[in-house]
Amino acid sequence: MSASTIVLAILLGISAGLLSGLFGVGGGILFVPTLLALGLTQLEAQGTSLLAILPTVVVGALTQRRYGNLRARSALVLGLGSVVGVEAGARLVTHVPEDLLRKLFGVLLFAVAAQLAVRTWRRRPRYPESS
Amino acid sequence: MRLVAIGLVAGVFSAFFGVGGGIVAVPLLILVAAFPERVATATSLLAIAITASAGVVVFALRSEVDVGYAALVGLPATVGSLAGTAWQQRIRTSTLTYCFATLLTAIGVWLLVS
């Protein structure tokens, strides 16, 4: 591995962490393509990304706890539900046309993004200059 | 109960696409479970830690985890995460939400075109 490759991987790692801390995501969306570019197979990249996600989210969650934003019990319920969801999803994946599913999830994300934006817009202060 | 449902949806999403449990969980926590924005992102992070731990075990059993590469990107990411969470506290909630909505839209486009 060349020095520039290492530097690039580190920079992408920092970016993934920023994304994670800002938006409460794992950062896999940057980790996986980075690891693929480093020469791992798709499955290795996914497995390795999950391990890279761990310290990232643990540091983020601990920092958020200091700010009083963490609801640990809710996280436990959410996380365990998600483990079940991953298991169910892995079984379903061979039975559902993936293309249809991608489109459905894509549309779902658009709808969610729109709802978030509209909701925030409606809540804006009426007199911004006084806020 | 809502939290279980949100977790299920997020889990199915990440099983299908390999990434993105948090992408689904955060907005659903805000919209469905009425979590404040920062609380939603914080809680999502800890939930991901649980899901990712289970995932690592599964992948590790099939020798599909490279610890060296994970450290190469994961350790710098902790620095980013520290900075990102600290930065998040200084940003207006509305700005944060608009940025997140943009991120969601970008991933939606990616799902539709790829």
C-alpha cells in the first residue's frame, strides 16, 4: 500500500466519522466503498466496515451522553429490534426482487426527507431577526 | 413498541443494502417516536453499536473481517466522530435537519439509479 493510499484512507475515515457524529449514522456508506477501493471483496468490505463502525459509534454515543442527548434504554430496544430485522431481511432478500425493493426504499427516503424538511420549515421562527 | 418497529425496519434496510440502518432509524425516531433531533442521532449511534457488534460476529465467523483495515479507517473515524458530535451541538437544529434531508435525498437518488 502506498503512502498516498494510506493518507486517503485515513481522510475518508475521518469524513465517515464526521458524518456519523453529525447525523447519527454508522458511516458504512463511506467505509464500504473505501475498503472496496483498498482491494477487499464486497463481503470482506461489509464485515470490516461493521468493525470500523464500532469504535466510531461508541465514541459518538459517549460524547452525546456527556451532552445529555443519549437515551440508552431506547437504544437497546432499537438495536435489538434491528438485529431481528437484519436476520429477517437476510432471509427475505432471496425472495424479493431487489430492484423493486431498491426503488421502494428510494421513494421512502424521498418521502421522509420531504416530511422532515416541511416540518422544520413550518416550525421556523415567525420573526427570525428576534431569535 | 414503536422503537421495536423502527429497529426492525432499519435492520431490514441494512440487511438488503449493506449500509444505512441509521439513515432510516434517525428520521423515523424524529417523525414517528417524536424524539428531538440530537437525541435521535445520539440514540441511533448506540443502537448501531449493538447491531454492528452482532454483524461483526457473523462476518468474523466466516473470516470476512480484516482487523488491520478496520483500524486504518475506524480509528481516524473516532476523531471525526468526536469532532462531528461536538460540532452538532453548535449547529441550529433546523440546519441539521435540512442537511440530513439532503443526505437522505442523495441516498434515495443513489438507490433509484444504481
